[in-house]
Amino acid sequence: MRIFHNPRCSKSRQCLALLESSGVDYEVIRYLETPPSESDMVSVISRLDAPPITAIRTNEQEWRNLTEKPDNGDGVALAALIARYPCLLQRPIVDDGSTARICRPPELVEELL
């Protein structure tokens, strides 16, 4: 299990705490420090239980500055944007290898445990 984590985000910290208390093995990916590859993001987005656009933080300046935005359902193009601008990645995302979930609210992680 992996969590794409931003320690400055309260929801991400709460989700991480739930993972810690569950006793399950997990890997913390601090995606702002170590940006995920485009292929990794394509894989994660394909496992989301939601439309690909939900993986993007559309309130970020980098998103607003784009002159051409990809189609909301184009997971490959959205993954490329995340690889280029990691701050666009919604958080926290927990991926167990078969399902990825945006854990907002953090308690959604319990469905993966």
C-alpha cells in the first residue's frame, strides 16, 4: 500500500495517522519531494474509483495558468501534468495496487484496509 502524502496537508496527515494505527504495511511517497513518474501516475489514475480529473487540484495556480487543459477524462494527459507539476496531485491518494482512492475525507482509507 502507498500513500501519496503532503505533510503540510491536514487531510493527508489524518489519513497517514489512520494507516499507522491500522498496522498495515505502507510506503509514504512525498510526491512534492520525489515527484512520481508519468507512467506511475497513469497507473494510479487508472485505478481510481473516480473520474481522472479528480486526481487534479484544479484550484492550484499551475492549473489556472494552463492555456490548454486536457480533457477531464484523459488520464494519460492528466498524469503527464502531474509528473510535470506535482503540486497538482490531489491528496491524499492511497493505492493498494488494485484500487486507488482519494481519501477526502481521510476515513475513506478504511475501505482499503
